[in-house]
Amino acid sequence: LTWSTTTIPPIHHLWAFLLLTVITVKYLIQRLPRPVYLVDYACFGPNSNYRINPDSWFEAARTCQFLDDDSISFLNNVYRRSGLGNETCLPSSAHHFPPIRSLNIARTEAELIIFTVIDDLFAKTSIKPNKIDILIVNCSLTTMIPSMTDMIINRYKLCSDIRNM
């Protein structure tokens, strides 16, 4: 018994077609617009004692020999090109030379910002903390124990089955 290639395609052609179909369907599904809902937002606005004068900060860094000239030049270029101005704020620990590095200070600053913003957001939206199902917190500057999500869950008494990241 012999098979003709014109009547039944070889199995590898079927597999290739199936794979191509799956990839195409997956690509098309991923391109579909997904709804994104913004209930409201809040932004932390520190008071004026967090503001820095960039020129005096760079001069103080140079005078205290906290950073070498190449680092100061690099930071100055980044600062100028980033569009930051005289309204720029730094944490209180960065106003000292050399900057104070302390987990307690970092935690206090994080709590000030996070809790102020969340309180403002709850006030604007009238959402009750127990209605929140998912909590996502991202910070690239510091990692704390307990985590920032744990701090928020404990402070606002969020649901025990909340998903956090």
C-alpha cells in the first residue's frame, strides 16, 4: 500500500500548520486592547523643607568630597537633562553630606509618602480598605522587612486573603 503525497499531506505539514495557527491566534489575542480602569490617583507633595537647590547640593557634595568630580559631573548632567528644577525634592537623609543611610530613616520616609498617598486616595474615592482584592507596591530604591505591602496591609487592616506583590 502506497500513499500519494497529493491526497494526504505529510504529518510534518499538518504540525507546521497547527503551530502557525496557534502562534497567529495567540498574537492576535495579545494585540486586543485590554480595558484599564483608573479609579483615581494621588500624588505625594512634600513640604518645602524637602526642596533642594541643585547648585548648592552639587557644591556641597564637591566640598565634602563625598563624590569625586567625575561622579558629580555625571549627576549634574543627568539632573540638567532630566528636566528637574528648583522644585525638586530629596528625602531628608539626602540633605546631609555624606547622606545618612539608615533602614529606619528609609522606613519613616516610605511610610510618610505611602500612607499620605493612600489616605488621600481613600478620601477621594470613598473606597473601603476591605474592598481591595489586590495590592501591588513597587519601589526600586529600598527593600524593607516587613515589606511595604505588609506595612500597608497591617496599617489599613486589609482583607486576610488579599493578593499582594
